[in-house]
Amino acid sequence: MGSAAVRGDANDTFAKLLRAHAAVRGARPAFRHKDFGLWRTWTWAQVYDETRAIAVGLIALGLDRGDTIAIVGANRPKLYWSITAAQMIGAVPVPVYADSVADEIAAVLDHSEAGVIIAQDQEQVDKILSVRGRLPRLRHLLYDEPRGLTDYDEPGLHALEAIMAKGRAALGDPAAAADIDRRIDAGKGADPSVILYTSGTTGRSKGVVLSGERSIAAARDTVAFDSLTDRDEVLAYLPLAWVGDHYLNYAQGYVAGFCMACPESADTAANDLREIGPTYHFAPPRVFEALLTRVQIRMEDAGAFKRWLYRRFMDAAKRWGEKIANGDKVPLSARLAYRLGDLLIYAPLKNALGFSRVRVAYTAGEAIGADLFAFYRSIGLNLKQLYGQTEAFLFVTAQADRAVRSDAVGPPAPNVELRIAPDGEVQFRSPGMFVGYFREDDKTREAMTEDGYVKTGDAGFFEPDGQLKIVDRAKDVGRLENGEMFAPKYIENKLKFFPNIREAVAFGDGRAFVTAMINIELASVGDWAERHSVSYASYQDLAANPRVTAMIEEHVDAVNRALSLEPAMAGAQIRRFLILPKELDADDGELTRTQKVRRRFIAERYAPLIEGLYGGAREASISAEITYEDGRKGKLVGTAHIVDMPPHPKAKEARAA
Amino acid sequence: MSGAGGDILLSVDNVSLSFGGVRAISDVSFDIRKGEIRAIIGPNGAGKTSMLNVVNGFYHPQNGQITYRGRTRTRMKPHEAAERGIARTFQNVALFRGMTTLDNIMTGRNLKMKRGLVWQALRFGPALNEEIEHRQACEEIIDFLEIEHIRKTPVGALPYGLQKRVELGRALAMEPELLLLDEPMAGMNLEEKEDMSRFIVEANRLRGATIALIEHDMGVVMDLSDRVVVLQYGRKIADDVPAVVKADQAVIDAYLGVGR
């Protein structure tokens, strides 16, 4: 804690860091942006000048110390510079998600009390103007891309470029330049540096206030942790308002002095990635999954020889790649096979994906499948996991090079204190920890413990090797009758990693044992049925097939075996399960729109099946009248066979780390 | 929409066209004013596409005359029309399918390139500078039409809606005075239609092109156009602003197929 002061670095705000880079590495590239088909580059010296021009322009518009200023748009250099320009003045930038609808934007803009808004383009300007009536504080609205906006006649609407031109002209006067210098010096590390609004998936979004010194201290730790330097390069394509972008690109970029490349548009990001060839990269698991699917589909279309070559060397990679990456001992022949595979398959593959130069890659946000994770590790991508939160300014845990696994998120990041509360909740104190929620002191108090730890709301436990494992949201974690921990999502995720299982709902809170209801994945099980000449007419038909039940039984058994190896989870093995006769569907209110199961609702609707699971019957039937969201009534009829599962013995010793 | 009261850019006077014994157009007159969006509508087989083909010199009418930018002619070849600033897109997309989006749009600049084939082949000195300048113009169009992501994709591999957009891009690359669009929204879904409408309006307003378009979607026609001419069986049955045309009994009958 307070490590920035201990280390005694004077550059405790982003404006000071920028000024230092302009002096130390003024000619090094700082930003790139693809526009009109060409990559344009700005050096740190140029970025410093442009940022000062914006700052002077904003001062002329009346922006002052302590004011908030909203920034709405995609990753464009001028929007990043606007963030720093605001910080130069001592104003607090508030990046806003560009894909929010007008209503959500209005709520954030209103709550943040921003008097000045910088928007990317006509789309964002239109959105903001449509809710202008709800934003009494809004005085000036600036835009970066003028297209379509030239004949708008709105009070307070200006082109950012025009404001910058005025700023540049004013900076010709040494007094104005000296004034900016003074303002940069006046900035204190403890001042609010940025307000990042949480995405609001768990309740209304809150404005997380971060200070400059804490942000920079956290970024310094992780820059050192992954040895990032000013020779590194990233593609800045994550949402500007998300903590991931503000940390991985902006904060680490400004600390290490590396180059941030802004893609031409969201649609071209994959191609821009290939052109830039970043050395440091982040993507959520679903992006890695989509890339892998694309590779697999393209390989299916390739010629027979290429397919053979790909399979042959991917087998070698699967067997040896991760071991080589983790620095384990492998036979010389395997090393040679891997080297050849790298020449023929892995390197060209990484090149096609834009990963050729990546030294460090992270993924986070949701559980990543072991196979998916292993695929990228095995072709030599240094993919690691981290666990973080906006309130921590991202990093809470991070995996070190050569100590990587797919089923845990790593040990505490440098200088992070981490503990598990008695109820299983993960709590931390970290260098980058937030100052508070903007204008919501009561919420801040709720989120903190009395001794100054932040409650994450996630439940987890430490593995024997010191890596943290997140199992579920803390409020969803329950206890079995005998007091053993029951984390439904953890079990469900394990089941869902099998392609044949589409959804799973686990029960067990306050019960004697764990049971599960399973939805099969019609696409893959249907494909299996075709190949094995199993005829079926419908989902219900297939779900009731004894051979399908046997297949799912194997999957459940595999999950149980995995659970038995984990001391904290061994008691929560699935003892009875059934395959649901109906597919869970968001239209029927059983899933949320983001495809998460609504456990309580399902428990009510399928109560007869749950009774069957806990009643000891061989099968359970349901016949109920249900009312759909749109008022239609339907009948839910079905019978499910219930399978008993013998539990695996609890592993006596923890596995070697 | 600006130019509803502008000077006359093109006028068609008493034009008749027949193929053997089939009369495609009989004695049709109308004009297009500078800066407006002019719609030509009518039931299938009314002679709309034939009319566009007459305007850009692909068909030669047996009777009547065309006056474009003050010059009257009865015969003009398509390449002359192109040189004089008339560009068009086609009902069935006509692009070079094996070439990329960028290359297709570059072909639209061909008439504007001053250096000859030999210079262009050498890609040296003045020819190179010229190519850079034209590439810049194409990139502005790519930006305008929001097709950066398919810049290097062969157009044959693109979905239909995007091919239509590339075709509009190629026509815009000619920096035309008069842009003829033959069913620019045929076969598109609602979202694609909205995008295309926006591009047409912006091409008209921001890039200053006068536009004549054939379209079947009445909602689009009524929203976009300044004036509408209605053809039926090769004859003009109405010619006025959208509100009046919409209420015209002859037009309603033509579309509903009421026999008299």
C-alpha cells in the first residue's frame, strides 16, 4: 500500500508521465491509428503537443479543476488524448460505453455531472442530443469525426479539431505553455484521475473513482511483472470505458511508454491485429473461442495433405507444447518434432491470427475451457489468466510466466493482499484500489470491510499451489446439510465444458446432496445420433434416449472425478441427475437474455422434477400449465429418467503443485 | 434536400423507343434539376430501366432528344456519357467479381487518370503520384460507405447488400454530376435499406451528386426523392412531388392494377 510514495517517483499523474515521455523518448512512437487505409503514427513528443492543445482548448471552454468531462466513443487517439488533457487541467475524465443506448448514456452523463462531453461521431452526438433535455449541466458537446455534422446548428456543439486549432495557436504564446506546465505540476497523485462506470450487469452501474498515484502504482507493478518496455506494442481495441482498456492500454502504456495502435473500426480489428502484430494482448475467452472455431472450419476446407499435416503436428503440440512452454523436461525427439511443427504449422497459424510477436497475452472475465486454453498455449502463445475488478483497477491475481493453468486465475498480483472471508468471499487490498464510488458513499461503505479490504462479491478458494480459484458469485454459493460448500455455477460450468451439454442447473443448497438437471446440446448430440444411426424426432425424443443418457452419465462421472480431486469441492459431487425433457429458453423466462440460468425460476417451474431427484424415484414426470411472457399459455409435459451416480472417494492428499 | 428549384441538368423531350415491334417508351418528356433526387417509378415492364439506358446512351431512341448540360443530342455512347459526368449502377450488380473492393472502386477513377497505360504500368514518377492521389479519393469513398473491413476482399465473396454498396462506391469514384441508380435497394433487408438510403442522401447532399433512381420500395421513394415521375406501359402518367404523386388516382390504379 502507498507504494508510489515509498518509491518516491514524482510522476504520480498521467499528465506528468506524458510530459516525461515527451522529454525522455520524444521520438518513439506513442500512438498509431489506421485511417483512410494507412497507419498514421504519432510520437510521444507529438502526443504531448496535441494533448496540450486539447487542454488549452478545454480551458478556454471553461473546464476547470475538479470538473467532470465525459468521453463517448471508440478507441481513437484524440479520445485518449482528451482523457490526458482533462487530467492535465485537474478535471476528471469519465469514459462512457459507446454502444450504450441513449437512455443508459443519459443516466451515466447525468450522474457524472459532466458539463463537457467529447463524442466520437455523428452517431454519438445524435444519441446525446436526443437526451439533452435530461442533461441540464451540459454546456459543450465536442466531436472528433465531422462527417455528417457540418450543418448541425446546436448551441455548444464544436468540432474537437477546431478547439485544438485554437489551443495550438494559443500555445504559441510562452505564457500559455507555462500555464499548462504549472497546471501539470499542480496535479496531485491523490486527486481523482478517472471515473470508470461499472457495466451494471449486477445492478445499476456505479462510478468507480480511481486516483492517479494508485493507478500508476498498480500499473508499475504489473509492467515490471510482465517486463513490459517502451518497445512493446498493443492494439487498443477494448471498450474505452472498460477498466481493461484503461488499465492494459492506457495506464500500462503511459507507465511503460509503449505504443498504442487504434484500429480503423471495430469490424477491421482482426485484420488490424495482423498488420500491427502486437507484443502484448488481451482478449476475453469468447474471442479466443471464435478464433479457434474459424481456424478449425478453415482447416476442414483445406486439402487432404494440409489436413494431415495440421492434425499430425497439432497432436505433437497437444502432447508437448504446454510442457515446453512451462519449461518442463521433454525428450529431445519431442523438442525436434515441436520445432518442425513450429516451422510448418504453429508459426504460420499464429501469424494468420496476428499473434506472431505476442510475448504476453491475458484472458479473463469468464471461465475458459481447458481444451481451448491448451490449444493456444500449445502453439506457443504465452496465454495467461488474470482476475480483476474495476474496484481494484483491474489486477487482483495474475499468473506468472511458466506457472499457468486453465482452471485457476493465479496467485495475488504484486503487492496485492488477498484473503478468503469465512463465508468464502474473496477480499483484497491492492495498490490500485479505488477511492470510492462517485457520489455514493453508502455504496462505498457497503463494498468495504472495516479493516479496509474490498469485497469482490465472488466466492473462491486457494489451490495448494497458491493460485486462486473463483467458483461463483458469493451470494449464489450455498451449503449442503452437512456444511460442505456448494457452488452451483462452478459445477454447472464443469458440465457445460462438454460439447454435448448445453445447459446445466445444479441444486443442493440446504439439501443432503447435489443434484443436476441437464439440457443436451441438440447440434452435437444430434450429430452423434446421425453418425450412430440413432433415429429421433425431436429434442424430447433424443433427451429420453437411453444411449444419450449413458453418454451424459459418463460426462457427469468425469465431473465428479474432477470434483473429488479438489478438497473444497469433493463433497459437492453430483449424486443424481436427469436430462430435462425441454430445452431451457430465454423466451420462456428460464434464461436471462445473456443466457444465464434463472435458478430460482427454474426451481419453481420444475418443482416436480426436483422432488423426484430428492425423492429416490427412478423417474419423474412433469405436467404443468405455464404462462409465457407474452401471456400465451402452454402445457409442459414430460418424463425424465433419473440416474444415480456413485461418488468418487475424496482425494486424500492434495495433488502436487 | 437542396436543389428542388435548381437549373435543369438534363431534359428528356418526347422520347420514344421500340425494339422491333415492341414499344418500350412512347413520347416521354421529363427533366432532372441540378442537385435533386429524382425517382422514376412504375410497375414491372413500365420502361424504367430502358429510360435510364436512354439517358446514359446505351439505347438510342428512335424519336425525341436528350439535352444534358445544355447540349442536345440524339446519340451518345456510354463512354461519352461517363466522360461527361454520368455514372450508374445496375439492377443486377455488375462488378469485377475476382477483384477486391478497393480495385473495383479504383476502376471508377480510370477516366480521371491522365497518364497513359505505359506510365501506369511503370508506376513511376508522375504516374505514381497520380495513383496516390486516386487512392486517396477511393479511401475517402471507402470511409464514406463504411466498407473498410472489406477493402481487400474479392467482391465475389461478399454478400449481396455489400456488393450493392461497392457498386455505388465505384459510381461515386467517378465524381459524377449525374448518378443513375437502378434499384439500389432491391433484395435488401430493412437495415441495409436504411444504410443505403443514408448513403444516397449523403452522396446527394455532401458529395453534390444529382441523383436519378429507380426504386420499387414506395416508402424509400417517398422519403428520399424531391420529385417522382411515374411510367406505365412506356408512357408517363404522373410527374410531381411525392405527396401529390401518392394521391394521384392514375398512379394508384396502375399499382393496384385496376382495369378501366
